[in-house]
Amino acid sequence: MTDNSSTTWIKASASSGAGQCVEMRRRAGGVDVRDSKHPEAPALSFTNAEFAAWLDGAKKGEFDHLA
């Protein structure tokens, strides 16, 4: 999933550095998410609207029971 308009992959500042995190990048029309332990594996791709909906739910604590 490569396109020239993609930004660099980023991780949350709370990542442990032990490879137990996900990385994200903005691309044209959305956001890609991948497992930092397997960067060569396919990334999940979300539209801007899908990612915004997930982020809104995360901010509201809707997924806290999964942690």
C-alpha cells in the first residue's frame, strides 16, 4: 500500500519501544495502520471518516473495556 502522498509512519509517544505498538500514517483519502513488529505485512486502510469515527469513540472511552 504505497503511494507518493503518504506521510511517514508514526507511533504514540507512550509506546514501550519493545515493539508492542501500532504505527499510523496519513495517506491521500485516509489513514493506514500497521503492526510495528511486522512492518512488511499489509496495513489496514481506513477512510478519513472511518478513522475519525474510531478516534471519537476512543476519546469517549468506548473501547476501554478491551484493554
